[in-house]
Amino acid sequence: MSLYYTLGYFLFLGLFFSLFGFKPALVWYAISFTIGGIPFGYLIAKYVAGIDITQVGSGNIGATNVLRALKEIDPQKAKKLAILTLVLDALKGALPILIAKMMGVCPAVLWGMAVLAVLGHCFSPFMKFEGGKGVATTLGALIVLVPWAVILGVVVWAVVAKTLKISSVASLAGLIAGVIGVYLFYPNLPIDSHAPIWIILVVVIYKHRENIYRLLTGREKRV
């Protein structure tokens, strides 16, 4: 994590709110992006296992790289820490939206929060605007808004992961299935648009661009 980027980010937030005021929607957006940016995989690997996850394996801060990086050192601990990373990455997408929803925040703001949670994870202000690939945070954010679509995506992810044991393929298959599920189960979203889903899809696919290249060249590793 970069101290200078972290301080700069919070200084920017202070300046932003001093200029535009603490409008409720803007506050919720800032909360989602900031919490989404917390690099749990990096923090867990560094302070529990003593490893800089950005310098090991793929350099990604997600659960898959936590598992891959720690597997040779302590397989049992690797699985537990990977699961913990996955859960925390999902929760940082889900909890702000769930709280906002319970407080009566309008659907348009909730969907904006979902997009910003994923952007925060993928381009973390605490990691020099690098980050994870957004799958777990997408799952967390959307389970609050379109649960049946997420369940479909998780089922597809589990089947593909069990069959192929290639994390990126399973993640992308689950994501695409989830998008299809949104159209099947929620053809008429309360915001009268599916644009947030497509923004999230494009961001997550972009973050998987290196995986896609390795898949096409036959060099993508199995978990």
C-alpha cells in the first residue's frame, strides 16, 4: 500500500466535499468506492503470512493469488486465508449497498454504488490505483440487488471451476451467466436500464485481459 496515495486520496475527498457539499448520493458513492478499495488480500497476506502478494504469483490481490502464493508454504493456511479474502472482498461490495438499501436510498444510487464498489476494488486508491479483478466484489454488490442472477452465476462458476480448475475461466463464465441471469430474472430493473451491469462486465473483463491472453496462448495456469 502507498501512504502517499492514501493521504492524497483522502485529501482529494476533503477537497471534493468542500466544493460540492455532503450531498447524500455523493457520500454513498464515496463510501462504496473507498470501502471497495480496501485491499484485503494484500493486507491478509502481508500481516498474517508475511508475504507481499503483489510480488508473488500473478501479483493480483484477490483470493486466487492468495491461495496460489501461500499454497507451497502452508496449504491449510492458504485455503483459509483465500476463503477469508473472498468473503471480505464480497462483503465490501455488499454491506454498504445493503445498509443504504435499508435506509431507503433510491435504486439509482444503489446501482451507482455497485459500480463504484467494483471500480474501487479494481483500481484501489490505496494501491496506486491498481487492484484485484473484481469478481468477488461484483458478487457481493449484486447479491443485494439481483440475488437470483448471482445465484445462477455462482452455480456456473462452481461447475466450471470443478471441471476445468482454471480460475479465470470459471470467473468469466460465472460473470457472463450472471449477466444473462439479470435479463432472465430482472428484465425490468427499477432504474429502467441495464447499463450498470454492462459497465461492471466491461471492467471485470478488462482486468482479466492478461488471463484471456494466456488462455488464447495456452499458458493459463490451473489452481
